[in-house]
Amino acid sequence: MSDDDTSKQQAAAIQAMMQAGQTIARGFFETLTKQQVAMQDATGAAAPGLSLPDPETLLRLQQEFATNHMALWSSMAARKPGETVTPVVSPEAGDKRFASPEWASNPMFDYLRQAYLINSSFLREAADSVPLNDGRAKARLQFLTRQYIDALAPSNFAATNPEFIHTALETKGESITRGIQNLLSDLEKGRVSMTDESVFEVGRNLAITPGAVVYENDLIQLIQYSPLTETVVQTPLLIVPPSINKYYILDLQPENSFVRYAISQGHTVFLVSWKNAGPSESTKTWDDYVQEGPLTALEVVRSITKVKKPNVLGFCVGGTILATALAVAKARGEDPVASVTFLTTLLDFSDTGEIGCLVDEASVSAREAAMGKGGLMRGQELASVFSFLRANDLVWQYVVSNYLKGGTPKAFDLLYWNSDATNLPGPFLAWYLRNMYLENNLRLPGRLTVLGQKVDLGKIDVPVYFFAAREDHIVPWKTSYLGRALMGGDTTFVLGASGHIAGTINPVAKNRRSYWTSAQTITSPDEWLTGAEEHPGSWWAHWTEWLKAFDGRQVPARGRLGSTKYEPGEPAPGRYVKARA
């Protein structure tokens, strides 16, 4: 064959690969358009069609796509039996899907792996290049693109995963039987198992810090915990966890319990345990959560301790509810607390990360129409949304290990909690989505009216401690930082390593990870981080030192929980937290 013939064949192959790239792109965007249409409401609001990137950009992407596939083909053709060659493209750092040696040693699986990575890169760049001026729409496109790519990984399918074949041969087919049994079991549960759930039980080895329920209403049980020290600080601490999941993320086991740590530092701790909403709570609103949650809890804490201004702490959505409650109290002329701590909390919702890309006018209107006046958002639906924000870690990893390889998930308290979903009242959720995620109204003084009062966060003029986590995919730390500018008092901001949960639940005793601090109060989070100092270990100790300024004097620990008005009832953790969705 002449060089001229060879060149013609190579040119034809490149042209074919470019056409293949265009076909993949067109089919991909048609699929995403259909998904967008499916996300629209029932009133007929149309989803905008998705256009391909501009011709020049698409041509560049197609050329790169063709070049990479040609290089992969050439590499495979030149590969000798038993030889392991340098890959044309490699997985990103931290991608565990292709860690098994068979993905590199077997030419067929090596080709599947690399071809998938080339195709994935092409689709990601194509999605990034789509001409969309709407930032929310662009974020949604990128989110759907990642879901599409993650779902189609060859590691997720039996026929294209060498680990499935290796395990099946090694176990003489038993892994296939176990995998089918695992799948059937999970189909009954309606979710993918992430941990060995038989190991854990709330009240037995989770949420076991001693205490008692001292008050309850339709939405909360208020728990007071028993002291662990002979003396305590005079000012009590009220904790308001998120209502979208169970409070015991803050009280898992003794060695990683934030609640127990706070008690060990001499604090008299009270904690709100939200009820897992059922039919009788299906009409509860944001106003109800503010009134029956933090505002009522504060009244009880003041009555029991005889302290007019407790310290308060809100975590995630609990922090947003708490901030609203404090603004309402200030509007009523009250001076309710000595200090506030916000853990991974959004007050300004200008950039909410990938969760925000799922919220638009059409989707919120659909929620309002379906459950705005009554109904329940099922916990499993909410849990699935959070899991698919990290699909490879929280979905596909377990599809492979549980179903393809027939494995049993390891016991892990945090993942047990993650699977313990909670229901939410429809009116509460619809109001929250519209006024926070969609319209970002909380940051605007007087825009919201809650319990008949105009909400102005600037009226909250007490010291505030903000903690955020650097890799948080639920509460982006830079957006959490913007909350500082909304407060009327002095603010301290601390940035922790890791994500939403692992960054927050970082016990001092383990001395892991690190955190950043700075005395700067500048507007830009990036500038703040540039001038911040990194400290090894847990931020818990830093928070304890900060809180000492508002703790008051040391007093003898109380001999009994509650009071004559608020007698202690059932022991902690109470029955509300045990109710399953």
C-alpha cells in the first residue's frame, strides 16, 4: 500500500470519527432536551431547545475527539500480548471506578475504559460550550451532562466490568446470586443500600448521649442533655439542626458526637428534634417551623435555666430557620440571644451550587401546585436528589459493589444516617424553594414577612460565628461567606477542610484535617482565603474558645433536668427521631 493510500485511509478514518462525534453530540443534546421537557410543570411551560456549540468550537472538539480515538486505536493495534502500555487518557485523580488492575492489563477493557473517558471529555466540553446566557440553565445542563456520563460508565454494567467477571469466576457464580438478592432487597426498600443497616439503631448505639425530652409540640421535641462536668457555664446552648434530615448527625457515637463534645466543655445543651412529618403535619408552613421550632424552644430554655439570652447554634437549613426566627424576635422588640453560630448555613442564596440548578420557576410552580397548600415531600425523593449530587460516590459505587460483585456494604454510621430520610410538609418546602433558592429574598431587608413581622437579618446585632466547609457541594462555602455582610453584629468566619458533613463532624480527639481563620472582614471570600492562616486539626476547639466570651460564669451543674413547669419525659433521643419516613 502506498503512502498516498495510507494517508487517504487515515483522512477517511478521521472524517468518520468526526462524524461520529457530531452524531454523539446531536443524540446527546436531543436526550437532554427531552429531560428538560420532562422537568417542566404541568401548565405547559416549554423547555428551551438546546443548540450545539458554535461551528468553530464544535469543529475543534470533533478534531480533538477524532485525534484521541485515532491515538487510542493506534496504541491498541501496536500493543503486544500481555503488554501494559501508557494510556492515551487516564481517569481523574480520585476516580476509583477503574482502579482494578484488569482495566489496564486486559486490552479489551483498557480500550473500553479509555474510549469512555474520551467520549466523556468530549460531552463535558460540548456542554460547557453550549451558548446559554442563563446561568441557572447552564448549570442544569452541566448537571444533566454529568448524570448522563456517570450512568453510562462501563464499570456500571456486568458485560463491560472486568471486576464482575473476575469475582464471578472466583466465587463460582455465588457473587451473581448474592448480587441478585441484594438488588431484590433494595427494590423492596426503594433505595440503594450504602451501609450494613443491621449494625445500627437510634437510641442503642447512635444518639445515645444521656438526656431527656423536656418539651414537645406538633413539630419538635426539645431535648435537654445531662451534664458531664461538676460545673457548667451559666449560659445554655440551644442547637437547631436541619429539618430535612435527622438531628443525630450531631450525636452519632460518643467518639464523634458534637453534642457530647459541647457538653464535655461545660455547656448545658438543649437540642431541637424535628418531627418526621406525616399526614397531620402536611399543611405546616415556614411560619409554623419558625414559631414551633426555635422561638418556642428559646422560651422553654429561658424558663428552665432562668437565663434571658442563651447562645444558639443552627446547622444547614436549621441555621436558615434560626436566622429567620431571630429576625422575627428582633422585629418584635426582643433581644433573644447572646451569640449565634451558623454551621454550613446559607443566608444569601445567590449561588447554591448544583442544587440550585434543579430549581427554576417551572419546577417551583409545579411543587406549589401539587403540594403548596398541603401534602408531603417524601424523604426518599429528597435523599435521592442529594445522593445524585455525588452519584459516583453515593449511587454507582454501591450498584457495582452490591449488585455486580455481590458484596455487603460495610457498617458506617454516617451513611446509615444518610439513608434515614425525613418527610417534609409541602407548604414548608414550596415556600422555602421559592423564597430562598429561586428568589433569594432572605438577604433583602423587609422583603419577607414571617409571623406578621418584616424580616431583616441586619437587626441581628449579636456576635456571629460562621463555619463553612471548603469542598461542600450542598452549601458552597463562598456563598455561606456572603452571610457575614447581612448580619448586624461582629462576625467570625472559619473555613474547614472536606465536605458538608465530614468537614463539620470533625472530632477534636482525632486531630484530623485542618481549618482556616483570618481577622479580615472583607467582602470577597477569595481575598479572605488568600490572607487566611491554616491550622491543623478540628475547628471545634476554635469554636469553643470563641464561645467562651459569651458563656458567663461557672456555676454548679444542675442536679435534675427540666423544671417544675417542664418536667423531663421520655429519655433522649426521644421518639420523634426514631420515626422512619
